[in-house]
Amino acid sequence: MQTMQLAFSYLAARANRLGRVVFRSDAGALTLEWLVIAAALFIAAGAAVAIFATSVDTYQNKLK
């Protein structure tokens, strides 16, 4: 019986620790912030490429 009690208390402690990590940790928020920052940089780079490409085409056509 003590083995069952020890296994149950171990699993309960692990679940308690996991619950504290999930609900009280800021690690998920920091990851989300980095994902938002990466997405913003990706969108800004795409916009810069589009603007640069149209500018180059415009000045290329003026030189012809």
C-alpha cells in the first residue's frame, strides 16, 4: 500500500509543480512577445522589399 501512496503523492506533486509553472510563469508571455516581434520584423522587411523594388523599377524606367 505504501508504494501506491508514494506513487500517488509523486504524481500529485508533479501535477502541482506543472500547474504552478503553467499558471504563474511568464515564459509563455515572453515567447509570445518574441513571436510578435519576429512577425512585425518579417512584415516590415517584406514591405521594404516591395517599396525598394518599385522604386528601382521607377528609376530604371526613367533612365531608359
